[in-house]
Amino acid sequence: MNAKEVTMARIVFRLLWVALLLAGVFPVRVDAQTPSPPALSVSVDASNVANFPQVSLVVTVRDAYGRVVSEFAPEMVQIFEDGSTQARPVVRVEPLLNPSRPVYVILVLDISGSMIGQPVKDAKAAARALIERMGPQDYVALIAFKISIALNELDPTREHLFTTDHASVLALVDRLRAKGGTPLYDALYKAARWAKSMAPGNRFIVLLTDGVDEDPGSVLATPDDAIAEAARANIPIFAIAYEGVGRRLARDFLQRAARETGGSYQETPDSAQLVPLFREILERPRQQTRLIYRSGILPDGQVHSVRVRVRIGDQSGEGVGTFGPVPFIPTPTPTFTPTATPTVTPTPTNTPTATATATVTPSPTHTATPLPTATPLPTHTATPLPTASPLPTHTATPLPTATPSPTHTATPLPTATVVL
């Protein structure tokens, strides 16, 4: 067999071997590995403890391909606090923005003197970008603040009530001019009151400011009042801060307002970035889910950790976050009333008395003597009494007739003689 024939034989042999393998004649060992189920991505974005011990968490859930998962039932969620292995009861699961309901957005815009020039122009353009992305069934309102806020009055030059007439709100936005101070807390408090009056669900506050509460400042509400009014009604605050040159920024307050209401906080040093920030501001709540559960934490005034586990079919995932500080309710200290110690009277010492040992002499056995037989008494026969004789009848003798007494005539007394 020459070299060419050997080569051909090898080729035929290899082809035959491959054919036999494909036909399953020779078993091929393959290590079967069960593919792990695709993992979910769970992030805890915000929390709200205004209605403690009921806690509200805002989460974003995505599948293995990055797609948002927003529809799942309470029994698919487990929530653990402070490292506990005991899951807390989930009360309700709902989308943060329900697409089947109208959206209620109130814009709270800072048009104080520090916003003069390009900042106020960019702020107005940002407000327009947000309103133009809202649906025709959605409601929008406006509070632009630069001077004192009247809680129960409407200033038509810078305030507009909720309406679906977006064009009228846009026209008012175009007429805004920057001037005056920054009554930040009052403006936010009034916005929360307005939003709370609308139907529950899909209510949001969008707040823009470049400074702190100052001249003339707020007189209607404190920072706590402004945040609590929105938090109790589950109205998220989406706070956007423009850090202008040389401006003091109420960063701590804005971050707290977003955190305690389940909203978000964003900051930019460039007013030109306000338009993209406003344009996307409603996209995030469309991707988020609100989980409401009952906490087992004591009201200790502290911040606590939380772990959220979501399982949908064969997919599962976990996310961690924090909530709080929860309210602080001091535990009452019981009042201790001292008890008087009773005086102990010493017990006299008892001297033991010697006990004489008596010898017991057994009593003699007594034999009972039988009684004599009783003699029966003689029988007595009663003698009948003699028959009584009837008494004689007595006839009454009449009394003699009384003789009347003689009539007595009174003799007159002699006339008395008066002696002078």
C-alpha cells in the first residue's frame, strides 16, 4: 500500500468514526450542568417612614437582560430588617407611577434674584420640556417663588392650580421674571398641600432651587413641616439643585426631602443641564415599584438596614438599603415607691422542758354483764266517764222600776251689803 492509499484509508477511517459518533454507537460522556436561573437585579432607591410602623420602600427590579420588572405580587417579596432572618409582612406592592391613572405634577420653581439671567431662562425651558412630555389626561400645577407665600391665596402672576390645560401653564411660565428672596420652605409646604388635595397615587413634586431659605424667608412652615406634609401623603419630592457661582445651597435639606418622601435628589453646576434633567424626571418613577410593609423595629430614632428579596418564577434577586431615622418614642420609666421595712420582733428563746416518760399499764379486760329480762307492765283498761246531767234553765228576774228623784229648786243668795 503506497502513501496515497494510506492517506485515503486514514481519511475514510476518520469519516467512519465521526459517523459512528453521530449515530450514537459510541457513548460520549458529557458533564451535564444544570444552568443557574437568571438573576434579578434589585435596588432599594428610597424609603418613607412618615406613617411608621408602616414603612414604604421604593425599589427598581430588572431581569437578567436589564428590562424593568414592575408587576409582581406581595407573596413574591420578602423583607428583612437589621440582618434578621424573620421576614416582615408585606402589605401592598404597587407601581410608583400607575400608567392607568392620570399623573399630578406640581412644579416648584425658584425665581429669586440669584436666578436672573441665563439660569431663569434655562429653568423655564426645563419646565416646558417636562410639561410637553406629559399626556393630555395628566394634570400640572405651578408655584414660582420669589417673595412671601400666601397659603390660602392664589397669586395669578406666578401660581397656577392643577389643570389639564397645559398651554395656560406654559404661558404663565413664559411670563415669569426673577426677583426677590427665597421662601423655600413655605413654597414646598404649599405645594404639598395642593398635591395632597388631588386623587391618591401618581402625585409628584418637582422642586428646583439654587440656594437656601432666606430673605424674606419662610414664615408659614419649618423645614420639618414642609417635608412631613408630603411624606405623610406619600408624595415623592424630586429635588434638583442648581449650584450657582458663589451661592449657598440647601443641600442637606433637599437630600432629606427626597430621601424621606421616596423621591430623588440631583445636582448640577450648569443650568444648561436642567432641561435633560427635567425631561427625564418622570421616566424614573415609571420604572420603580413601591413596597409597603409593617416594620418590627422599635421607635428608637435610628436609621436601620433593610434587605429586599424578590422571586418571580425561577428568577430571584436581592437588594439592600436603609430606612429612617424612625420616630423616637421614649419608654416610660416606672415610678418606684419604697416599701417600709417591717420591724422584726425577736422571738423569745424557748427552753425545752424535759418530758417524763410514762409507762403505760394496759387496762384489764372488762367482761360485759348481760341485763336482766324486763317484766312487761300490766294492761290498763280505761273506765268510761259518767254521762253529764244538763244544767237547769235560769230565768232572769226584771229589775224594779226606778223612782225619779224630786226636782231641786235653787234658793237665791241674799244681796250683799257694801260697807264704806
